Amino acid sequence: MENLFPALFLDRDGVVNREVGYLYKPQQVEFTAGIFDLCRVAQKLGYKLIVITNQAGIAREFYTEADLHSLMQWMTAEFEREQIHLDGYYYCPHHPEHGIGRYRQDCPDRKPQPGMLFRAARDHDIDLSQSLLVGDRCTDIEAGAAAGVGRLVLLEGTESGKCSSDLSYGRVRALAEVGDLLRKAEFYAGKP
């Protein structure tokens, strides 16, 4: 059996950076407080760092896939400056209602569907059951649950209500709380 790794899955807009709506330029980026510290903790503990993001702005033709890749290269370099290695990023450029042309489709990668998580797990030898996902929307939590991600955390501030009562997830007000969770032995023992 091959060696599998845990991953820290991060939604981009609202978790990695402040939500600004259809972000695609470096000058629009304001990193979320605590994101670098959280990633350092996870990296030190052996977690792969993976960004997963719906990008309806591409579907709506507000910006292009090339724009997204350019921004993600810039963001990756910013993380590297902080001695953090992002192992990958996955995005869905589709929208089932507002997409234009080939981007108008119901895609298995678009959260709340788990496609991006499954692709990342295959590409990076990730054990989803030992991984952690941090999102700011219920669709992030739903995608993680559908993929079998072991721990799901909702960062408060974007989602106004509670997610489905069928979902098992924690809520935090700040990313520092997620870092504390990772440091606790209970996390590895499978306790809430």
C-alpha cells in the first residue's frame, strides 16, 4: 500500500484571501489574517496544502483562465516568501446557470460537488479521511463531506446561517483556531 498524506484543503476567496467578488488581480488581494501561520503549522505537521476554488467569474467571462493562473502564480510566490509551499490549486471555471458558452455546465468539480477534492487526492496521494477542509460557505463543507474529508471547519463571516444539520463540522471565528485544532493530539485521535 502506498503512503498517503493528510491535506489541509483551503477555499480561496473568504479563507485564503478576503472575499472581494471576482478577484483576479494581485492588487485586489488582501490575505486573510492568520492564513500564513495556519499554513506553517500544517506544513510542519506534514499536511499537503491544497487550494480549492469555484471560479464563476471565468464562467461569466469577467476574466479568463489565464488570468486565474497568473494570479495563482503570484499568490504561490507570496506563500513561498513566507516559507510556505502550496502543493496545488484546483478550480472549477463552470456555472450551471450563469456560464457563457462552454462554461455553462453542471460540473462535478463545482462545489458542493467533490470533484476537485477527489482529483487532488489522486494527484497528491492524499488520505481524505485524515485531512481537514476549511471553507467559508456551506457549499465548501458539503463538498468536503461528499468527498469523505475527515474534519470540516466553517470560517464564520461569509455564511449567514447554519449548514445542514446532516453535516458534521466545526465553526471558528479566526484561522488561528484552526491552527490550535491541528496542534491538539485529539485531532489525530479522531475526536471532535
